[in-house]
Amino acid sequence: MTTDFDDELVKTMRLIATNRFQLWAALLVGAIFTTACGSDEGMGTTVLDPGAPASIALSAPTDTFTSQGDIRTVTAVVRNASGSTIASPSLQWTTSAPNIASVVADAGSATVTAMGDGTATITATSGQIHSSISVVVRRKLVSVSVTAPFSTLVVGNSMQLIVKPLDARLRGMDGPSITFSSSDTSNVVVSPIGVVTSIFSFISAPATITATATHNGITASGAILISPTAPAIFDHEALMLSYGQPAVPTFGAGVAYFSVVGNIINYRVSWSMMSGKATAVHLHGAAANVAEVAGTLVDFVAPVATTNFGSVAGSFTAADIRAQGSQPAISLDSLVKLLNTGNAYVDVHTAIFPGGEIRGQTINTPH
């Protein structure tokens, strides 16, 4: 039989048990909260952004750029710390040498365009992560373009050729070395820098001027025809050859033109294939059957040739005509008569042949 005392004892024990459970629960919750949040004086826990880029892999072009304007695509694969690919990464693209290879961003890839020979570094950056590759532009020489201001050139005149080595896209190249040659140096000569000079016109066949370029072991050539031509207006001319001089075993040749304008005589003289550079050019008074050197009537402008070809041009008046021995200088009209009748000749002197290496009588051939 249960007494009232027993009932009170059960109630008291139940209350104690309930209070103990609530206390334990409160202590447990407090411990969990302290572990999760820490305190102002404790170490916090850093949580990484799982979507942040951790690496960038770039696909490099498999071949060398061979022409200006060639295009390659470089693709970037961006991954996070767990190795997963980031679908739409934010990327900035740069090039170390825009004059060699330009770069234009296109989302996760970039378009690289060849601009000039050399090596450029292409870099993709996303946040603090970046990756780079090198691209090589080595343009291939394919052909050579040769042009000139004129296709015909008056004897004694010069002009600069325009030469452009070209790659596969016909873009000009600056790197190749260039050499020049003429198929007929008795008619047209060309200097090492591509200056063409017309030398001869009695045999007025065109000469082929060839420009040869070499780049990275590849050689290509281009050519142009240049025809020598006489001045538009002249009254007298002279063909100068080496066989007209005794004991001159060379193959030099030249031509001279004269035009009479009032009291002035204009002249133009050119020569090629001499034994060396010309030292003087003269007009002499003598018939064709006079083998020895006759007296000089007029000294032409001193030649400035530095090789075995050259030309001079100028004018003279009666005051420039030399006296012959004790005789006074002839008049300009008398000199013109000598030019008309072939009793005057032009010669070109060299160091090896100071008496004149080439010589030619004047003839009257007005144009």
C-alpha cells in the first residue's frame, strides 16, 4: 500500500532527473556553439571558395607562323582547386611583343595574328593565376617584287628600283638581304643598293635587272626589263669603242650626245666595261684617220665614277674652248662644224690608259 510519503519521494526524484537532463542539454549546446564559432581570442577556420581558379592550361599553336596575317587560336582551360573545369572563366590576354604577334580575347580563347618575325609571349590571366606560351613568327620568303618608275631610261640617267621581298600572303618583308645583277652591263648597270643607270643606246636592247633575296636559307628572285634610250633632243652623237685606240685590249664602250641651243652646247657622255674608273672625259678636234691623240678642245665635267662605268653631263660655251698651241681658240661655230663633219672625237681616260681607253668620232644625227 503506497503512502503519501512515497508519492512525494517519487515526485522529488523525477524533478531532480528532469533538472539534470536540462542542465546536460544546456551544457552540450554551449559546447557545440563554442566549437563552431570560437571566441575573439581563439583561431578562426578559413573556408576556400571552391569556384576560384587554381590553374590555367593553354593550348600552343602546333606550327610556326610563316606569313604576316597568319592566324592561330590559343585556348585556355581554367580549373579550380578540386580540378574541375570552370565553364566561363574571366580571362585577360596580353602579348609581350605586339609588333611580332597581336592577341585579341574571345572568352576562353584568343586569336593570335602574326605581325613580324620573332618570338612573342602570350599570357592569359585569371585573378592571381596566369599561364604563358611562346609563339614563333618566321615568315617564309616566297617571291620578290621589282618595280621601277620608268621602263626606259635616258642614257646617263639613273633611278632607284623598288624591291619588296614577299611572303606567302604577298606581304612585304624587311629582313631578307638583297643582291642585284644586270644581264647586259654594256647597256644598263645596277648598283649594290638597286640604283639603275642607263649606259648605252646604240645597241638599245633592254637589259634584265634581277633582284635576289635570301632569308632563312630560302632564295627568291624577281626581275624587270629596262631599256636604254637616247635623249629626246640631240644634234650630234659619238659611239666610243676601245678598238679605236691602238694597243688597248679592253672591251670598254660608251656613247656621247650633243645638243646645240643658241650659244650653248649641252653634252651627255656615258661608258661601261672599262679597265677601271674614268679619270677624265674630253672633246678633241681630229679626223677619224688621225691615230694619235689630238689637242683637247673642251674638258668635260670631271667624272665621279667609282667603278668601271659612269656618266657625265653638262654644258659649255665659247669661253670653255681651249686654244691649240700658239693658235687662238676656235669659235663655237667652228666647233659645231667639226662635230657635223666628223672631225672631232670624244674619249674617256683611265689610269691604265691615260691617253684614252675608248674613243669615238662625232656624227651629225639631229633628233
